[in-house]
Amino acid sequence: MEPFDLRGLLNKFIESLKNQQRSQFTIVAYKKDLEQFIGYLTSQEKTNIREVKKEDIEGFVKKLLSEKYTKKSASRKLNSIRTFFRFLKTQEVIQQNPSLEVTHPKYSQSPPRILSKLEYRALRDFAKEDLRTYAIIELLLQTGVRIGELANINVDDIGADGLKIGQRSIPLNKAVKKAVNDYLKVRYQTQDGHLFVTKTGRSLLIRNIRTIIDRCFKEVGIQDAKVQDLRHTFIAYQLMSGVSISYIAKIVGHKRLSSTERYLQLVKEEAEKKEGLGEL
């Protein structure tokens, strides 16, 4: 391998993430973003990391936007590139980090969508018609896990003490435990260790899960909602119930308390609009 070979350095970066015990979901996300970036550089005949300049990274971002990627997605991929170059700098592979000179695409981030009490109950009631769907809905609503984390849950990750997601241990209430146990009784018997599998025994992919949730939204009549809004709903309702911000941040995997604190104003507004939400 050449000392500044892009793909070889990417492999080293991925290995460092594994050594840091980063979640599988995080590692896969970094790998996909950076493989896409390296593919672009290769098309520009750039194979030596020291040849990569600010203009190359800007060109990649512009290409993403021209291919109808959202500004938010392009911004996330730029963050992956910055983390990669920061790693290379600490390894003394490069002396300057060109990605720091590239500005993020500006985009307006809409506030999190919180399901109303009526929507919350309607979604759960509808999902009960299918044991797999119900287990998926319960885990998303009652634990706040991300869709990528949900797709990567293995049967062995669920124990007496709760759900294990990377370094996080998430408690499971009775409703979630029952939903998962009922689903396991009818789950297709397969060598695949993933908790959620198809009717032919293959692991359920993120896009499959998103399709299932979107169908539920449509059937129940929940409009302008996305899968991640179930995570938003979990966080908001936990805050409404008086659970501490630090505990919620730990459960949902927020690295900074500020990520959880941003829900406070939203919760305040929801409480003012709808009195007496109470416990779910």
C-alpha cells in the first residue's frame, strides 16, 4: 500500500473507530460517506491524500447537491470528511486539514415533530395488528433508539437488564418487553442474529423499517411525520414526565447535553397548547 493511499488510510480510520468502540451504526455511516468521497476523488484522478485540496472537497459537496442530496445530508458528509482529515492530522499523515476551509451548506432545520397523545395511542393501537410491527413501534417510541440502531439490534442484545446499544444500556418497560417477547414467538427461525428479520429470514433493512413506519403513519392519518419523530416524541415525553436531562441524554446517546436541552422549549410550547398530557 502506498503511504498516502486513500483507501488504505480509510481502512486505518475505520479500525481506529472500532478500537474506540464506536457503534456499528456510526462506523457504517462514516465508511459509506468516505467511500463516496474517495470515489469522487478517484474520478478526479486524486489518489494521494496530500493532493486533496479545499477545492476538491467543495467540488464533492457541489456534486452532492446537483444530484439532489439535501443540504443537511451534504453537511453530514462534510462532517465525516472533517473527522477523517482530523484523524489523518493526528497521525501526522497530513500537516493541514483542508476540510476546515470548506463551509457547510446553509439549511433551515425544522423543529422536531412531536406526536400528540391521540396520535401516539392511535399508532400503537394500529401496530398491534402485526407482532413485528408492534415490536418495532414500541422500541422506537419507548426507548428513543435511532432507526439505524434498531435495524442493527441482535436478539442477544436484549437481556434481563434491558437493551444493549453499543456502550448504552437502555431499560425496557413492561410494554416493550411483552411486545418483543410476543414477536420472538413468531419470528422466522434463521441463522441471522438480527432481532428483526423478513418472512424469509433475512435481516430487516433500514429502508424496510422506514416503509413499515410510513405505512402506519398513512393508515392512522398522521401527517408530516418521519421515523425520527418517534425518537423526538420519546425525548419530549420523558422531559414532560420530569425525567432529568442528563439521564435522557445518556439513554438516547446524545454526546452533548445541549442536544437534549433543545427540546425544552419545544416541550414548554407543547405543554402550553395541550394541558394535562399526563403519563402515557
